[in-house]
Amino acid sequence: MDWMEIVSALALVMFIIFLIPATRDMMRNSSKGSSEDWMGFVIPIVVVVLFVMLLVKLV
Amino acid sequence: MNQNYSTVAQRSSSAIATNKVLRSTYMLLSLTLLFSCLTAALSMFMNMPPMTYMISVIGGMVIAMFVLPRFANSTAGIGIVFLITGMLGFGLGPILSMYASLPNGGNIITLSLGGTGAIFMGLSAYALATRKDFSFLGGFLMVGFLLVLLAALANIFLQIPAMSLMISAVVIMIMSGFILYDTSRIIQGGETNYVLATIGLYMTIFNIFISLLQILGIMGNDD
């Protein structure tokens, strides 16, 4: 394992530790979405996934 | 009657303020993306070593997390945003040089750039046109992002190429969600600081680009 991988791992650990309180806070304060709200999110994400698959075909 | 006029006046001044934040955000985002391109080109020209990427990303993230929030309400914040985006662009240079040296490297980079632009503009247009409130996504996206970081940490030790591909795919989906969430926050008035809004959107674009490069780089060299 070279030093770059060790530094990357350490940086990721620090970032994760930094994000945990913010994540907990967001989970507590986020509003609940209805099924219609979730469909409004899922459909564009599916379109993005299909678009990326198209890009893979073009390479 | 006077109460109706007052309500209408309040609504239109709120809409004007939101439009101002939107306009300022997209203007600053365009300028920072351009600046990033310039620093990336400079880095490629200088043939910077691969570790430049890691140093630039870590440095940029530290400044974004600890320095920028303190200056976000002053003009110094704009300078700091350019510093962060310039650093991240400079770090991209060695990555782009590596992909450019591949047999169909030019194709991979062009498709990644075009794909990132299309994803960002498409999702932004969707959020702006529908004016849906995506605030319910906040907790879900943050948890997803944390899980991706944990998977990335595990993969540093496991070194599984398929896992790397999966991580990049999930990053694209999560960052797409963040585009909807961040844009919706600006529209709904939840984010009134265009400096913070810009850096949020810039990071999503940066992550989508890097992930697309990785996916297309792996899939493009499978033949």
C-alpha cells in the first residue's frame, strides 16, 4: 500500500467524521416526501441512468 | 384591500430576491467553471504529477468546509470560491492527461464533458420548470453520500474494479439528486447566499464529471 492510498484513506475518514453530525441533523430536520414527491425524484434519476448507459454505448 | 396589496407586494419582492440569487449563482458558476478549465489546461501543459489531484482535492475541500463559510457573506467569499475551483481544476490536469493518453481518450473526455453538461442542464431545467420542493431528499442524499464514502474507503484496501464502477455509478445518481435538492432550495428561498449555492453546485458537477470519466474510461477500454 503506497503513501498516496494511505493519505486518501485518512482524508476519507476525516471527511466521513466531519459529515456525520450534518447527516444526523439533516435526517432529523428533513420533511417527509409523499409517494408523488418520490416519483418526481426517481423518474429523472432513471433518465440520467439511461443517458449514462447511452454514453457508454457511444464510447 | 390594503392587506391584499401588501401580500402581493411581499410575494413579488420574494420572487425578485429568489431570481436574483438564481441569476448570481449561475453567473458565478459559469465563471468558476471557465476558470477551472483554464487551471486544468495549465496543469496539463505543466505535466503535473498524479499526486497533484489528491493534494488539490484535499486542499480544496478543507478550504470549502472551514474557510468559505466564514467569508460567504463578504466579497472575500467570491475570491475563495475562485481559489477552490481553481485548485480543483488544477488537480484535474493529471487525470485528464492520463485519459488523453488512452487510445480513445479524446472521445472519453469529450463524452464525459458533454454528458456532465447535459445532466446538469437537464436536471436544473426540470427543477426550475416544475418548481417542486425537493427538501425531503436532504437526509436520504446525505446518508447515501456517507455510504458511498465508506464504500470508497473499503475499496482503497479491497481494490475491486467492479466496486469502483459501482461507486462511480452511485455517485452520479446521488449528485443528480443534489442538483435537484440544491436548485429547489434556491427556488424555495432556503438558500439565499449565492456563494454557498455556487460551491454546492460546482462540487456536484465536478463529482459527476470525475465519475463519468471513470465509468467511460473502464467501459471504453473493455474491448
